[in-house]
Amino acid sequence: MTAISGPAFGRDYENPQPRMGFFTDTSVCIGCKACEVACKEWNAIPEDGLELSGMSYDNTVGLGANTWRHVAFIEQRDVLADAENGDGGMRWLMASDVCKHCTHAACLDVCPTGSLFRTEFGTVVVQEDICNGCGYCISACPYGVIDQRKDDGRAWKCTMCYDRLGAGMEPACAKACPTDSIQFGPLDELRERARERVSAVEGARLYGDSPDDGVGGDGAFFLLMDEPEVYGLPPDPVVTTRDLPEMWRHVAKAAATLATGAVVAFLASRRK
Amino acid sequence: MAECHPVGFQWVMEAKARGAKVIHVDPRFTRTSAMADLHVPLRAGSDIAFLGGIINYVLEHGKEFREYVLAYTNAAMIVSEDFADTEDLDGVFSGLDRKTHTYDMKSWQYEGRDVQAMAGDPDAQWTERTQGVREAARGEMHGSGGAQVSGDIRTDETLQHPRCVYQILKRHYARYTPEIVEQICGVPQEKFLQVCELLTANSGRDRTSAFAYAVGWTQHTVGVQYIRTASILQSLLGNIGRPGGGILALRGHASIQGSTDIPTLFNILPGYIPMPHAHSNEDLDTFIEADSTVKGYWANMRSYLVSLLKAWWGDYATAENDFCFDYLPRLTGSHSTYETVQEQLAGNCKGYFLLGENPAVGTSNTKMQRLGMANLDWLVVRDFSLIESATWWKDGPEIETGELRTEDIGTEVFFLPAAAHTEKAGSFTNTQRLLQWRHQAVEPAGDARSDLWFTYHLGKRIREKLAARSDDLERDRPIIQLTWDYPTKGEHDEPDAEAVLAEIGGWNAKGEPLSTYEQLEPDGSTACGCWIYCGVYADGVNQAANRKPGKDQSWVAPDWGWAWPLNRRILYNRASADPDGKPWSDRKAYVWWDAEKGEWTGHDVPDFKKTKPPDFEPEPGAKGPDALSGTDAFVMQGDGKAWLYAPAGLTDGPLPTHYEPQESPFENLLYSQQSNPTRQVVRHRENRFSPTGSEIFPYVLTTYRLTEHHTAGGMSRWLPYLAELQPEMFCEISPALAAERGLEHRGWATIVTARGAIEARVLVTDRITPLKVQGQTLHQVGVPYHWGPNGLVTGDAGNELLAFVLDPNTHIQESKALSCDIRPGRRPRGPALLDLVRDYQRRAGITDDTGQET
């Protein structure tokens, strides 16, 4: 796990950079969706449907090929509160979700073309001119983030504004966020800041911050005010390629056994 | 504020991070409530009862900031014997003429004093004095905040005199008890008292509290009085003129503050100089005499007005011709947007410019708006897209119902594409009076042009035509002689916006830029397009373009943009120091008297004569700023004081009083006077009202905006990235109302008022809570008003439901509290829609007379 803060996890880049990330502090999110709009403007992402969802003020519904930032709205009410006596324990959670830029990124592992790659900032980016639309990455993502555009077949997701980072700018969503709910910076610093914040906010917890979790920690992690499931996030994500080496070992062992068996059988037959 | 001003709300979040408590008072639970420490849902239209209750709490428990109140407010002043309060007259003040729905304000004055209104109705006194023309409407000379007072004022510093302002205030609000607040507003007493305690504990020497409001306060038949109630409260608590205090009017559009300072309003001239009425033979001297104050900075109004006239008519404006004072238009009554529509319907108003305005869906009673436009000769619409106001003649609701036929409409409609804010230069003035310059990023595409371009070139063509004609020179002279010579640049001959700013900022006879309004002269030697903006181009530099980052300067940040007047960031900041000129506390030190240097100093530009010591007493007979004492912190006021009681200036009473909205399910619990007796109710068959307590219209309806859209949607419904975020018209109701009316989440509802019916998708949400009001369960229906028939996302317009019923001071409509019914299913199509509304009217017993009573 030592490499997670380093540039591109040991890859050779001419200009190694500290690993950059997002810390999304949902306790100060006001649900303005400026992140969604700024993301779409900067990355020229198509409109993603004009239907009323009925899910509170969330008509974006989820991340996808045409939505790289998604603000969830969760209305909660204390059922014991007096319904005719004021707001009675009403809570409205808002949280801006995004690609997690995992330390162990399954999408990247399974990509056969090398379209998905680890940048010098430690982020995970799809190269749209290489992607062949095979779709392996889609089922590989433990968060259901990456998706195909129906009309062009290729896979799309958040690049953490790779083009802006290269020019020394912060990603469009973080730039547009009026309350600093979305913070961008070197992952080490963000984790430090998050540790301070989580101890200061009652009822808060961090999500995706730990290098020991199933994806080796997220490059985009969150401070949540409730369980991850409440926000539509998997409680214990695991990199879907985690067991691949083990599986391959089993396959190799089985193949070796088969081969040995075949050799033995062959030799045995020759003795006859 | 988070909902409609998310960018500004970052500062509330920053204050919260530093420990500030945020209280949100709103009928619904919004994105602001989500961030607030305390959300207080209340019945829409009951805020004066709520705020009045806090005033009563403050006075009852002695929580006022007594030293501040004594030094800087009019608490000690004694009011005329002739004054009768709502306590004496069951809900109205002395001077009410029930026939004309107006007050004679004479009896509200200070004792034995000739008090003259400057703010709300300076012209009323002119009429009285001259026994002149009876004006078609009163209160059309809305000037600035000042009001005229002359001579010596009788006071009682012990605040014991039964007719002193303090005692009148105490009696007036005595009945606004926590029990009454609970009954009227639906706010439980414990919760109300929690607000009282939080607010009073956070006000005083060491701490200050700020109020932020928006059109949730202004859009009522008592809108101005809502804000007056907050003013009284903040003055009692010592929260005006001090850092962290104030009453912040959050604006609905970029530079709405700017368009009041340099007005798009009919009744004021730039810098809040009143617009003159059409009196016979009124010359400049008479106007100044009638409308300026004796004491305070409004006494110099002649300098401000003459400089304005010089800016507009240049060398043509001379002392001999009264500086072209006669060229100014004159008022013949109220000419607000609602009167304009009535004149269109009457066939008197023939042409209409809509610059970034979409009344076909964006203004109250959209049907009357459209019928008015259908009665014009010509209509010019300048906007980004083909908004509803440009297309109603072919696809508006009246075409569908058969009330209008395209081939019968004679209006010639011109659509001209407008440039966006990135395509033009100019300034935005925000709520704290801060001007920020905006540079042009790109040229506008195609035929799109800026409003500045349009206005300038239109003016140029009109002037050329008039000059060539010269058949009625007398009439045309005010246009022909205007200074209309801004330099232009670029391929489109775009006028240089900085040249306009320079004219606004002012110059002297040598053409040198001015730096302060104190340099303005009454003799025509200075020109200035707006006296309060004087200095915005000081030293020939565009001060609004100042951009020093906050981290590189003091916490007051004077080098970011430029605030009027004189780059002063907090008005009346003399009040941030005690009467002796010392800061009230170290924590709240802002501006103070430096005795050694003999001057006012501090973190901000002092709002006081720099060398006037705190113990200064004016000479008898002194006038203007010289008549202000060393403790007259409210320098624009005719008496130098913050007004707990307004002896003049408001058309509907010296003290805010709870009245029910025009349409209400409830009777006024406090007085037999149901609603504001001076409210403007327009009588028209398309503008009917539901009766009080109607069982047919049992719910309270309130309209509002969402973060994702802008006003009536002209700037958001055509943009896919915004349209997709709130893609359909909806209404918000509580689960209890959904059950009561059989409404389904995501299903359709039809909402009906006495004037119209619309359909909307239903959001059933706990964020809308039923309230207990006068012992009954009250349901409120929330209606965002962003949609219309055109654009990427469409829906019925909330404004179809609203009425022409107005605040008498501002002529702003009551769009925040009305009565409605809601039922499942979509609305009928075609003529059946009219039948539905007529059926409701019949069942509720509504006639043209309903709701017309004083």
C-alpha cells in the first residue's frame, strides 16, 4: 500500500505528481448542483434525460456515461416527531457523488485496449480515442460508475478534469462548488483534513478514505452523515478483480494437474 | 438563501463554520433549512405577527440595547396628540379615508412639528400645501430613505411619556404574544421563544445578528411593512450600522440593486431622487423646496439633481432654463407595471418593450398580461430565445381556450435577440451596494446585441428622425438635446460601457472625474449621472473593476469592487461606536472617534463627517449636514435617527400591523380590520378573489423559485444542463394533504384559484408540513413558477393563478400567500378550462365585488 500516495503507483512519468483526489464533505453540500453543471459544461457531456424522477430534488438519479457528478437528495424524517407541529426532526441530506478513482481500479485492470490508464496524478482516465466499446469495465466497476453511451458505444466517466489538472487548474466541479463541499488536492492532505473534519461533525463518518478497504482506498472519498447505503453507495466495495490472481493460480494448478495427468497417461500408454 | 442565492450562501456557511447560528423561517423546508440550526415553518403571509411577536418579547423582557436605542433611534420622540393607533381604532390608524383607501398622514407626525415625508410620499405634502391637483395616485414620489423633519423635537429620554415612540411601540405590540403568534403563524410557542432567545442573546454590545430576506417578504399587500418590522427589531437590538448586523435584501437577479439605484422604476430618478409630479408650473426651486430635507444629506438634493440634469443635457442645461428641469417627465399617477397592463387593456398604452422580461408567464395574472399585449399596436421582445411573451399570439393559452384568435390580434411583434452577460461589458451592483465590473469575454453571436447597444442606437435613430423633422421642436427638444455621444467600438459599434460609468461617476467643469458627492455643486458646474455613485470613476479609474484578492487586504476588503457611497461597506456605521465615539466592544470595533487626531477612523470609510466630534451640537437654525449632531448616526434621515416609528414616508401606516393577505382562509385574529385598508385591489373580471375563509379554496398557496432555474425560466428552460435538473412543473404538498385530496406522488394535480387553474406533477414530501392555525390544520401548497409552454422543459405557469393586488407603497403584487384548491388529475383542455374556473367561482360565491372592501 505504500505506492498509493506516489505518482501513478510506480509507473514512470517524466513529471511525477503527488496523487490528487477529491474530498467531498457532504455535511456542507447545499445541493445546488453547480458541480453537475460545471462538469457538463467543461467536459461537453450530453444532456441525460428530461424526466421528473420524484426522488426529492434528484432528477439526475445516478452516475453514468452522461453524468459524471450526481447530487443525491435524501429526505429523512423523525417518525416520532409531531407532524402538525413544525418540521419535527426533518433532515435533508445532499451529497455529490463521482468516480472514486480507486487505488485498485478494476476498470483499468480489465481494459483490453489500454484505453483506461493511470495518470501521473494517480487518477483513472478513459482515452476516448482508444476505447473500443467492449464494456468489460462497466461490469468491473464496484460502484457502477462507468457506463457506455448508447449512441457511440464507448465507455465514459469522470476524468477528474485531466486536461485542467495538466494546466495546473482544479477540476471544474471543485471550482464551481460554492461551499467547498467538493475539495480537490493532494490525497494525503485531503485525508488529513477529513480526519479533522470527521471528529468535529457530530454523526459524520468517512467513506472511501481507508487504504485498507476493498479497493485500497478511493482517490475520491466522502464525509457522509449516514450509512453509505442511504446515499446509494455500496457499504463494502471490493475491487472486482481482487480474486483474479488467486483464480488464475487455481486455473494454472488445474491446468498443470490436467497436463500432468495427460503426460502420465501418455507415458503409461507408451509403456504398454 | 441557499435555494436562490447559493453563491452568496457560501458566506453563511463560512459564518456557520465560525460558530454562527442560522435560523430559517420559511413555510417549507428548503435547502437553506437543511443547513440551518433551526427551521421554523410558518403560515405564508403571517410574518408581521411573527416579527411583531419578537418585538413584543424584546420590549416585554427589556432585551433592547437601551444605550443604542436612546442614542440612535427615535424612541424618545413624542408623537402628536392627534395620532390614534390600531389599538384605538381596531386595526387602522388615524387619518384613514375609507372611500379613497388612503391615509392622511398628518396626525402621525411628531408633536407640534411640521414633518415632511421624503421617502414614501413626499408629494402628498406638496398637494396639501398648494391645495393643488388631486393626484390620481398618492405615493408616487418614492425617494430615498430620508424623511424631512424641521425645528426642535420634543423628547422624553426617560421613555415614560405615554406618547413617546417607545411607549406607543410597546402598546402597539403588546397583543403580539407567543400565544397569538402560535395562533396566527402556526409556530409552537416553544419554538417561537427559542428564536426570541437565540436572537436576543446574539445581539448587544459584543454580538450582532443579521437578517436576510428576499421576495418572500416583499411580495405581499403589506410587503414594505414586513421589512419595516425587521427594521424596528434590528434598531431595538442595535444591529444596524455595525459589523455582522443589518437587514440584507437578497435580490432576484444580477444587479437588481443597480436597477433600483439607477432605476428602471417609474417613480424615482437615479440616486433615489423623486420623480416630479405633473403640478402646474412647478419649477426647480419649488420642487427642491417641496422634496428635499432641511437636515441631513438630503438637504443637498439640489446639487444632486442639477448635476444629474447636467449629465443628461450638458451645455443645454443652464441656470437660466432651470437646468432643463422641465425636460424631465412628470408623473400623473402610478405607472407601475400593473397600471401599464390596465392601460393596455383600456387601449391607452399602444407599445411595449420587454427587455429580459417575460410577463406572459413571469408576472402575476398572466392572462391579463397576455390580453393586454393582445391589445397593443406593437411589442418589442428582446431575449435569448423565443420566450412565451414573443409567441403567445400563436400558441398561448387563450388560443387554446378560444378566447383569442391569432387572426384577430393586431399587435405587431418584433423579436430581437439579446447578448448574454459574457458577451458585453458592464457592472453588477449587488445587495450590499457593491459594484463589480464585468468584462466582455466574447462577441455576441449573429444579430444578438447588448441592451446598451440597443438603447443607444435606438436613441440615436430616434434623435436623427426627430431632428430631421423639426415640426414640433418644443416637444422633441428634450430628446434632441440629450447628451447622447458615447464612443463606440468594435464591428457592431458597441457603446463603451466605461464611458457610461464615467458619466455616472461625475466630472467637474474642467471634465475631471469627481471623487465624492460632497463635490457636487448646485450651480451647474458639476455633472453626475447618479449622485450616490459619484466617485466610481475617481481619478479616471474604473473603481468597480478593482480586484485585489481578500487575502491581500483587510477583512473589510475595500479594494475589491467599489461600494456606493464612497466605497463605504456598511451604511450608518457611526452607530458601530457608542455616543462618545468609542467602539461598543473590542469584538465589534468598526469605526471610532480618534480624539488625538480629531477625526473618525476605523476599518471602513466612516459614514459621518470626518471631523465632527461625538459631542457636537449644531448651531440653532443650522441646515443640511451641519444640522446633524455628533450622535445623529442616521445621516440621511431628516432627524438623524433610526425610526422605530415612521412619522411620515409610508402610505399604509407608521407601525407595521398584522393584516391577513387579500386571500386568506382565516379572519384577522388581532383586529376586525381584515387586510391592509390601503392595499391596491384591481377590479377586473379576470382578476377575481376568493372570499375570506372560503371552503372552496381552503389551502394557502405560495410561489417560489428553485436553485436549478431562473425566475420564469427564460434563462434556464432552454439550456439542457439546467433543464434536465428540474425537468417538469411540479407542486409540493405534505403527505397529509395528499391523503386528504387523493393525490399521488409523481401523479398529476390541478391547482385552482379564483382566477385560473393549472396542472402540475405532484411531489409529496415531508418538507411541506401542515400547521395548526387558529385550532385548525392548515395545509400549504408550494408552487415553483419557472415553467411555461416554450423551451426544452415545459409546464403550466404558476403565475396563471396570481392576481393584481398590490402593496400600496411599492405596487408589488401579493404572490407569496393566496388561497387555492388542489385536486387529482390533469386540468381540462380548451374551453372546459374556463368552465372549471367559472364553476369554482360560482360555488365560492365570487363576484366582481368580492375582496374589494377596504
